[in-house]
Amino acid sequence: MEVIIEQIVVYGLVFIFCGIVLLIYLRKHKKKTRETEKKVAIAKEEGLFEPVSLHPYIDLNVCIGSAACVSACPEKDIIGIADGKATLINSSNCVGHGACFHSCPVEAISLRMGTEKRGVDLPHVNQNFETNVRGIYIAGELGGMGLIRNSVEQGQQAIDSIVKSKKPNNQGVLDVIIIGAGPAGISATLACKKHKLKSVTLEQDSLGGTVYTFPRSKIVMTSPMNLPLFGKVKLYDTSKDELLQLWTRVIHDHEIEIKEQHKVENIVPQSDDTFKVVAANGEEFIGNNVLIAIGRRGSPRKLNIPGEESTKVAYRLLEPERISGKEVVVVGGGDSAIEAALMLMELNNVRQVVRTDTLTRCKPKNREKISKAADEGKVTMMFSSNLISISETHCLIKTEGEDEALEVRNDLVYIFAGGIMPTAFLEKPGIKITKRFGYIMKKHD
Ligand SMILES: Cc1cc2nc3c(=O)[nH]c(=O)nc-3n(C[C@H](O)[C@H](O)[C@H](O)COP(=O)(O)OP(=O)(O)OC[C@H]3O[C@@H](n4cnc5c(N)ncnc54)[C@H](O)[C@@H]3O)c2cc1C
């Protein structure tokens, strides 16, 4: 009898213990789900839920909710766990590291472009990086696969293909015209020098591409890669400055010129199989081949107003902490404009010029912050207004309903009027583009 009671007690204790463990597990599970659902709701509200580029696709029939993908992702809150399965959160912030893809123990993740609802334009490129237009090549993120290392590799592989294509070496004609000086364009430029090809590299902005626009404090994650004329670059977690310095040094050491501030507006196929490449400043270049390495971020939209070419005008804010005591005009009502105004307002006199009568195209949090700043007199908001001209010392701003434009003292202008995507630019010379809905870029075989 005693033994039976003892057994009942032991079994009872084990049962209670298991029950408590299960309860703790279920509560944790529920809490995690609630947290993820909350983040998803915010991401939807802020327009960050729907992926815009390369992103993970989770096969829910295969996912076991190990959360390996969550811990592997170096960016914050791209994936979370809800109801025991992985789910996307701020997927439009995904930069395509693919760490989730490799970490999943049951291979439930593939990397895709576009979703069922939102298509993404992808140019047609073959395994040699050549488009359907013979002699025009595409490398780097524009072709679909991002990341610094991939772009560096593709840049040189595209040049290797051009070397093999053996187009005739006409006098006065360049072998390759490279458009864009991000990781892909830089690597292609070095590969041209290595192969003794006659080339020119045209960059609308500054050397470094998207990397140049990273915040100074960002940790750039990459893996060892081969850079032509340099060899193996053994970097893992590095800084923007270290990468830019490396690229600049190699380019300088080999006496290569990259033509910065040269935006390419047009690629015109010629009857003799060459291409005329036309820059915005009117310069023209003739080449046997063109390598387009312009990434997927497009070109900033300009206002086309008098004075916009001034050096005091910029389309991005790189180091706000270095700007103080200035009269600043920020144009735009989106998140980039608001965030710029918020960063500059403490040390400068900031005026934000917004075309619409309210802020509608921004995250609710940003709207709240800028409204509060305006109420506190830290920033001057000008709604229903347009910047109409820029002079060395002043700006003219016209507000709807006012007879006369307002002239304000001004040192710096930041314009955030959105970007022009490269689709039309690519289609002009005949490159085929297809809208892809959930196109699989990488999957487990
Ligand atoms: C916030 C963020 C964080 C990231 N973090 C990482 C990271 O940690 N590690 C990593 O590996 N990757 C990261 N990436 C991705 C990486 O930056 C890109 O995949 C990579 O820069 C793509 O290289 P690219 O040469 O193809 O294009 P880009 O770097 O985009 O360069 C394209 C260049 O072409 C120029 N251009 C465009 N149009 C024209 C034109 N008409 N005429 C002339 N020039 C033109 C642009 O000005 C630009 O300089 C990140 C991206 C973002 C946005």
C-alpha cells in the first residue's frame, strides 16, 4: 500500500512538473507570437511588410519553427516566430544576406524576388551576364542578387565574358563602358585594367555605390572576396570607411580614373554594333560593350528648378552631425525628408517644404515626431508649398493661396523627391524586362 502511495506521489509530482514546464513553454510561445504579431502590424502600418527586393520565402509546410533563421539574420526584425512558424516582419528592409536560407535546418527557406501581389522588374540576363541585347551586360544587384561580395564577383565575371566574346577592336572605340561605380562597377573597372581593355567608368554620384550612403557607424557584413589587381580581401565585419579606402587605394595605385558626377542618360545602339553612351552633361562615349552596374536604388528625382545645380543642393544626408549653424531647407514629405529635418533641427535652422497640405506618405512615428518638433518651434513646416528657385544665399518658396513667393535666407538644400527607377533607362536600348512575382532566385536542390 505504502509503495503504491509513494508511486502515486512520484507520478503526481512528475505530472505536475511536466505540466508546469508545458505551461511555461506555452506562455513563452504565446508571448513570442503576440510580440511578432505586434511587430507585423507595425510593419504593415509603416509599409515595411511587403518585400521590395530579394527576400526569404518561408514554406510553412516545412518550417518547424526552430528560429535558426531569426538568429542568423544580421539585420533587425526581418523574420520572427508566430504560432511556431517563421514569418516575415520588416521584409522590405531585407538586403539579401541569405543567412536565413543557409541556417534553416529543414531547408524551408528559398530566396525570391517579388511576391504574389507585388511584382519586381528584372532584366533578362544569361549566365555570361549578357542581356538580350548583344554587347550589353548587367552585373550586381540590378540583376537580382545583391550583397557586396556577389556584386564584386559578378563585375569581374562579366568582364571575363566580354574578354571571351572577342568583339573587334575598332580604333577610337572603347572596349567597355561601365555604368555605375558601386562594388560591381569598381570590380569590373579593375578587371578591365587587368585584361588591358580600354574602358571608362561613369558614376552619377561618388565611388562606392550604395556602400557610400551607409551611415558611418554601420557594420558592413561581408565575406572574403577576390578583387582584381588586389587579390583576396579578407574582411568579415568591417566599416564603410575601410571598404571605401581599400577601393580608392587600389584604383589610385593603378592610375585608374572613375568619372564621378557623370550620370548616364541614354545608351544608343549604333548600326555598326557599337553603343553610344550619353551622359547628362552632354559627354558621349562610344564602346563595343556596355556593362550596366547601377544597382536597384535608381536615381534621385530632381525638381528641375533654377539654381538646382548649385553645390549646396544634395539629394541625401550623409553626415548630419557635421552640419551646424546653417539655414537649411528640406524638400519633401516622406520619411527621408522628415528624418533629415529631425536630425538637422537641433543644430540648425530648418524649414521643411511639403507639396501636400498634410503628411500622408510617412510612418506614423515620424509624423508624430515632426509635428511635435514643429509645435515646439524646432522646425518650420511649410505645407502646400513648392521650392521654386535657389540662389547662392536665398531660396524662393511659393505657398498655395499666397500671391507672392517667400524669400528665405539659405545655406543648404536637401531634396527628397523620391527616385526614378532604372526600368525605362534599360528598356530604351531594347533590354527585356519582366515583372517577376515570387521568382525563385535561390533554393535548395
Ligand atoms: C541599408 C543597407 C545595408 C546593407 N548592408 C549590407 C551589408 O552589410 N553587407 C553586404 O554585403 N551588403 C549590404 N547591402 C547591400 C549592398 O549595399 C548592395 O547589394 C551592393 O552595394 C550592390 O552593389 P552594386 O554595385 O550592384 O550596386 P550599388 O552599390 O547600388 O551601386 C550602383 C551605382 O550606380 C550608380 N548609378 C545609378 N544609376 C546611374 C546612372 N544612370 N549613371 C551613372 N551611375 C549610376 C549609383 O549612383 C551607384 O553608385 C546593404 C544595402 C542597404 C541598402
